[in-house]
Amino acid sequence: MAGPRINRVFGAVNIGSFRISAIVAGISDTGEMMILGSGHRAAQGIKRGYVTDMSAATYAIRDAIERAERMANTSIQSVWIGCSGAGLASQIAQVEVDIRGRRIEQEDIDLLLVSARDVIQPDGRMVLHAQPAHYTLDGAHGVPNPRGLHAERLGVDIHVMLADGAPVRNITEAVQNAHLQVEAVVASPIAAGHSCLTPEERELGVALVEFGAQVTNVSVFTGGMLVGLVSIPMGSGDITDAIASAFGIRRFQAERLKCVNGSAIASPADHREMIPVNGPGDEANGPIARHADDKNRIPRAELISVITGQLGRLTDEISRALSELGFTGARGQQVVVTGGGAELAGLADFAQAALGKPVRIGKPPALKGLAEAHATPGFSTLAGLALYAAADPMDIRAIGPSFQQTTRYSGIGLAGRVLHALKEYF
């Protein structure tokens, strides 16, 4: 029996500091999203979310996309880009218009959204997206679609994501140099929120911590939308560097120790356990570690001490960010940690003790066709990009300047319209 027919194919690429990952997805004739192929490779030319080498970044992006295309057995011409650096900032813009108790039509909503464009204040920065989060009727929040309802005043809260222009242009150019068109640049907290958070969590209030390789983004969602964001220039790669520095070994050795033997929680047996610095077959590579025995083994307790020391500094920064975002008291009751750094054993318990809040690890949802290796916290943003692109959310800037209100007026309404025009122009 033939499978569902794919009507639309699209691609997404997440540009991280540690890895660049890509997805090719399709929408079937039944409206279901299917992952057709996915791939990743080590990042090049990217540091702390910024492009530092254009040719190296372009090569890595093209390679990641081609790996996903080979698995999907199809090619793509355009992609949605995930961005974690570039000085991301979140802003909420609000606007209201008079409805005067009548039934709200689609023209009223469109006019409201066109008016909302004028209240966006980027202050010289680039607007990545400006989307209606929810509507208000006479001050009552949380209305998903006001069409057909009655109100005196109709309002909307617009979520605006800002970024520094030059870094975004560098990322966009790197993708374009890989012979791909750019559909949109999406802030990684938005994509990760689609992937890791439930609608109920976003409504009640939740903090999302993206623990990346060189950048950790702390964002707060409430009322169904992202309301605040702080970027911390630290990540799991700094733990790797701390291990390499503490034991005088190379980065690839430190990364292996962190991933295979590392933990955020110490145990009494750690002092008695000696762990090899080199992996099987690599005994001849790399230097002898500082404090190692004659077999180049180190106490696991020392490794964990380095890891927890670095984690302590990061969680202090996260705690300060949460306080800055107002995520305290009864409002701040749930933290979700995702990203590649969230795969460290025991991280949820460590973060819960350090932050004094319930913490869970966020992973991508079960997506049809998603490879098991990519159904981990490290690929949450990539999966979220696919979900975001499939939803094809509206951006108020896409409402064309040719929009005209077509509501007919008669009687008192017409007289009121004429009087308003006379006052405005005379």
C-alpha cells in the first residue's frame, strides 16, 4: 500500500557553535508532517553563534544539508535558519482599536495588525519576526481568534524578536553561498519552545534554558508567548575547555571524558574509580594527563569536580537571568533545560538544587521519520524549526501595503465616518 503523498517539502538548518544540523521535511496530503531526512556535522567558522569564517561556515552548512538530502532522496532550494547568537532580544508591542460593540470581522483584525506595525520600535536593530501572540477584547487577554465576537475595543499583543543586523546578514550570506534561499531566520528560543514546551506550560509560565556549546539562552514564556530573553556567552564547550585545562589534555580527549564518564552529580565511589583518558585504540594519541597514573587514568572524582565547578558558575548566571526576567516566586515554578549540554548525566538534579526550582530535560516530540540519533535534547532546536516551518506562522510585516478596509458604512456609521474624516483633514 502506497504511503501518503507529499505535497510540500521544506528544509531547516540550525547553525550552532558545536554542530550544524539540517532537516528535510514534508507535509503530506493529510496535513501530517514527516521527517524525510536529517543530518549533522561538526561546526566550522562559527563561534558563540557568530560567523567568524565565511567560507568554512558555508562549507559546513552545505555538507549538513547534503547529508539530510541524501537521506531524504530529494533536494531543497530554501531553508529556515535557526540562530542562537546575534544579540537576540525579545519585545512585546501592544495596540488597540475601537470596535464600538459591533461584530469583529476579518477586516478589523487585518487593520489592527497593520496598525501594530507602527508601534514596533527596533531601535536600529533587525526584526526577525513580529507575530500576533494573542488578542484582547475590552482588556480581557488570551483570545486566540476574535473573529465573530463583539467588543468595544480590540487589541493585540505582538511578539517581536530583534537581533543585531550584521551577524544575521553574515549567517544569511553563509547559507546563500551554499546555494540555498533563506525563508526566514528564526531565533532558537522560539524553535526550541515549539519543540520542548507544551501549550499549557507556555500559558502558565515556564523558563526554557537552551544549554548550547558556547551560548546559553534563558527565555521565559507566559500567556502563550515568549516575554523575555537573556543570552549568556557560556556553554557546554566551556566545560570541555575547563577539563582540558585542568588535566593538560587535548579537547577531543576532554570531550570524550565529559560525555562518557562525566556527571553533574558526585557519588562516594568516584574517588575509587579510575577512568582512562584515551578511548579504545587511541592510547598512543595525546599527552599523559596531569594527576594521571602510569596507565594514563584519572580519578573520576577529579573530573566531576571540574564539571560541577563550571556548572556552578553557569547556574549562577542562569539564576541571575531568571531574576532579571522576573521569573521568581509563584510565577517561577518550572524550568526546562534542553540543548546539547542537557545530555550531561545528572544535570536536571544539579540544576534543580542550584536554582531551587523543579527542572526537567526537554527533548523533541515524537516526529514521524525522525532518526533516533536526532531525537535527543541536542537536536531540540532543529526539530522545533521543522515544526515552526510546518506551521508557517503569520508575520504582520507580510500584510501587504495594498490592504484596504472594505467594510461598508451606512446611516449613523456613515455619518460618523464622514465626521471623523472632516476632523482629520480640516
